[in-house]
Amino acid sequence: MALLRSAFIALSRNRMLRRFAEHSRAGTRLSSRFVAGLEIEDALRVAADVNRQGMLVTLDSLGESVTSEAEALRAAEVYHRLLDLIAERKLQSNISVKLTQMGLSLDPALAGRIAESLATHAAATGNFVRIDMEDSSLTQVTVDIVRRLHARADLRDVIGIVIQAYLYRSQADVEQLLADGIRIRLCKGAYKEPASVAFPQKSDVDANYVRLSALLLQSPFSHGLATHDEAMVNAAIAFATEHHIPKNHFEFQMLFGVRRDLQRRLVAEGYPVRVYIPFGREWYPYFMRRLAERPANVIFLAKNLLRK
């Protein structure tokens, strides 16, 4: 399992394979299990369909680590268009944004200004911006930007963050963010991290996820539990039931194309479910990380490739 994960993480960084995959018909077809499509209209169509199934949505325009301010501004414009179109079509959707796509690696101030403009636009359209978390070298600057924006009274209800349970620092981060009143999406984490900053054993990550879930569930604010692990889902449900926490006080969040059976089960049981729907031409790194997370994803794709 660990070897397979490491292999796919390494492949996610292979530029030659990425170039081939993102420009080939076969690659695009292969990615369709986890990626809604290449264009905004593809994402909006899938979002509307997911809404009709009784689930909420967050939209993610794929792309990471831009190399110029112009690229960052173009990436931001996609999100500005999304916010307008979500409002126009009355979709139950918010947006998820990676700060490296907004120029974080070039200039944190640039990324902060773009995130501020998106949060201001979200406030004007009655929406919400979730700032995604990336590798551990960017955790502190990401937390700092979100806390600064949330401190503005006019943005307080429209900006949130992601915390990764596999990092040692995450409990302290959660406690600080909860004290600030910032809404959190809790996930396990999808980047390869050294043992100096992250729990190397899955059992320890799981234990931390359950521990942090309990903190979120007892918070007066609504948070998202992002997991496809049924054990984590069941632990959250058991805790919420024991502590008389209403089903609508939190939501489960899952990736497009992953554990659709579990998504449907939770909706049938009355739990809010939000589906993370990515789209765009720069899908390859995201796709490879999905394969790294779960061997079942690899098996599923292999079976489909063998079908006529």
C-alpha cells in the first residue's frame, strides 16, 4: 500500500507523463471518473446533476503553482466567473481554491489579494470560498492568510480552510481556528510528507482524524468532514448521536467519483453531503493523487479499461 502510494505520488510529479496524459484523448477519458470535464460548462452541468441527487457541491478549477502573476489572475478569473454562474443558475455550490494557483509561490501578498477579491465577490453573491490546503511547507502561510481575511467583519462568514489530520500540528491549528470561528474542512491529507511533520502510520492518522472530528462536531459552527473511510464516517455519526448533535450541524464531504454508494447512503439517512467536483485541463496531478489515496480506485479504472 505504502509503496503503491509513493509510486503514484512520484508519477504525479512527472512532467513528461503529465504533458502526454493531459493532451491525449485516452488520458481525458481515463480521468473522467474523477474529473467533471475540461470546461466550466462541464462542471456546472455535473454540479446541477449532483444537486438533483440531493447533494451539495464545491467546485475546484484544477491547477497548481502558477509561474507568473498573469497566470494567477487568469486562474482567479475562472473562479469569479464560477461565482456569478452559480448565483445565476441557483446551484447549491461553493468554490474551493488552492493558493499556489493564485500565486502563493511567487508572492504571498499576491495570493492574499486574490483570495480577498474572491471572498469579497463570494460575499456579494451569497457564497463561500474554501481555501484548500497543500503540502506542509505552505500550511502556516495558508492559515495566516485565511485568519487575516476572516478577521474582516464583512468576510467572516464567507471564508474557510482545510486542515489535514496527518500533520502533527493539526490539533493546535484546529483549536486556534475554532477560537477564531473559522469553518474547517477536515481531511486526512493527500501529499507525501516526512515523518518529521506527519504521522507515518495510518492508524495514527485515523486516531487523529477521529479526535479532531470530535472537536469540530462540538463547535458551535458547521464544519465539513471530508473522508471516504467508512470507519471515520461511522465514528462521527456515533459521536454526534451520543452527544445529541443534529444531523444538519455538519456535513460529510467526498470527492466526485469516489464512494458514490456511501454518498447515497448518507443522503438517504438524512446527512448533508457535499461533493468536491474538480474540472479543467490541468487534471493530471489531482488524478494521480486520487489513485495514490486508494488502491480500489486503481482496480476500478483497470476493470473499466478492459471493458469493450
